[in-house]
Amino acid sequence: MDAAFIHPTAEISPEASVGAGSKIWHYVQVREGARIGAECVLSKGVYIDTSVVIGDRVKIQNGVSVYQGVTVEDDVLIAANVAFTNDKFPRAFNADWSITPTLVKKGASIGANATIVCGVTIGEYAMVGAGSVVSRDVPPFALVVGNPARVIGAVNERGERVK
């Protein structure tokens, strides 16, 4: 497998790891302790925070910030401008600040401009519609849309609606 491609404008911490065959494009920043799996694509302007874990064959499109506490398993699509949070009680300054973890399971797909509120699990192969606000767990193979996101059907592993 080929070594990773890293665009000259990308900033990759020497304390991060990037898997073979991954492509890291323009103005991406990967912080210390982050792990990017093999054959991933991180598009223009993606930010990967400290200690984030990204699985293999994950595609993260333009303008996404993945904050500390988020884990993304293999074969996930995160479309443009998805927003992840990591703090249940955000304040500019908070001495008691703590991270609330979020998990995106294998094969899930998150549509453009969705917001993922911390503390949720998005199930295997689930599909989150564009613009949705996910504030509670999404079951495996579920299709969710809206604000707050609600289940409206189911999809198969290929993302095709089955009910």
C-alpha cells in the first residue's frame, strides 16, 4: 500500500499517526495524539483534535471539525460542514470542563451540515440526513432526519432505504 499523501498546506503533528494510503488535503490540521486510519480522505479545511480516533476508509469532507472525545469507526462518511460538540455545558471558561464522548459506528453516514451533540452513539450503517441535529442515540441501520433527529425509516449497508 502506498504511503499517505499529505498536501504541503496541511499541518500534521509529529505526535499524530496517519495510515497508509490516506489522503490529507489542503489546510487540514491533525493534532497531537490523533490517529487517522488507512485509506482515509480528509478534505479541505478539516480539523482533527487531540486524541481523536478515525478508523480505516473514512471520508471526511470539507470544513468538518472533529473534536476531542469523538471516535469514528471504519467506513464512515462525514459530509461537508458537519459539526461535532464535546461539552454538555459549554462556557468560554470553565474550570470543571470535561469531555463527553461520542461514537460513530462502522459504515454510518452523516449528511452535510448535521450537528452531532456530544454523548451519542450513531449506530452501524445508520444514515443521518443533511441538516439534522442528533441529540440522542441513533439505532443501527436507522434513517434519521430533522431537529431533533428522529427515525423515519431504515437503510441497508449500501445506504438504500428499505422501509
